[in-house]
Amino acid sequence: MTGGSVMAWRPFTYDGLYDLQRISGRMGSVQYQAMLYDHLIPFRPLLGGAHLIFQQDNAFSIHLNPPMNGFKKKKLIFCHGQVETQT
């Protein structure tokens, strides 16, 4: 028998968990960015427009850097795993 893997992504806030997203196959930067835009950014209005803190666990930087740079430029999100001050 060979092992397999399952990748899932789930946003959560102070008031609970939201829909679990199952990731099929390998994910490149474009797919990763689309997933974040589709399933992370929509939560901002629910939090009164508050800054979001996105904490990742071991995502490849080639997948993570393009979307994070775009989110930070638009002031939509803090850096993954770290809180950065916005000016």
C-alpha cells in the first residue's frame, strides 16, 4: 500500500468556523491565489472591514508570495504568521 495525502483549508474567526474547502491535486500559485480571494477576502466585511490575519502552515513561498504581496498592497491582509503595522 502507498500513502496518500489530503489537503484542506478552512477559515475561522472569533465567532466560529466556516466552510471547509477541499483542495484537489497539486496547487500552483495561481490556484492558491484564487482560493484565497474566493474564500478569505469575503470574510472582511463580516468583521466590520477589520484587517485579516492570515496564518499559513508550510505553504511554499513561491505559492504564497504573489498573493500576499497583492493583499498587502491593497491593505486587505496582514502578513502570514506575523502582524505587520499598516501606515
